[in-house]
Amino acid sequence: MGLDNYAARSPGDVELTEEDRKAFQDADIELCGGLFSGNDGSFRGKVYANYVLEVTGESLYELWLPPETVHKMYHAMSAYERSPEQEADVMCPTSFEHIGLCKFFKVCSERGLGIVGWY
């Protein structure tokens, strides 16, 4: 089963404002995309789901993660320190990808966005 995640203002509306899209562009986020994700404000969640669950305690497989939850996830991501074992594990996102996830969650947190899971 695949999973794409989209920043959104509500569970039924994944259309971002021009200002939202610009915030994602300005953050220079590089995360894995899927067939329908990977543009500003989205990423291929399946690639990062286990790591995000480990770091934040929240699953990307939720249909809707409200802004309050995303804000908590951002703080958990930004405070998390990767172990040397994680750095060596080819199945674990790289430090670069961890930074990309932090940037994504930060933009969402600052703009009051939640995250929609589509699978």
C-alpha cells in the first residue's frame, strides 16, 4: 500500500494558498515524492512512515493529522538526535532527509497546516 502526505488547511481541502506554496518553496525541502506527491507541500509518506512514527509517536497513515498534532510532531522532530547506528542504516532516512522532514513540519506548524494522508 502506498502513502502520500499533503499539507492542508482541513481534511477535505488540500489546495494550498499561494503564500503556503511559497513558504514550502522558500524552505527548500527535498523529500521523496510519489506519482502524485513531491510538489510543494507534499511528500511520499510511505518512505518515511516508520521513521516518523519512531521519532514522533504519530502515524503518517492517519487520514488527517490536525495542526495541533503536526505542531507537536515538528517539536519532536527538531529535538530528535539521530544515533550513529541510524546514520549507518541504509533503510533509515539520512540526516539530509531528517532535515527535510523537520523543514516540512516547521512550515506546516508555522502556517497552521495539518497533514492529509492519502493511500
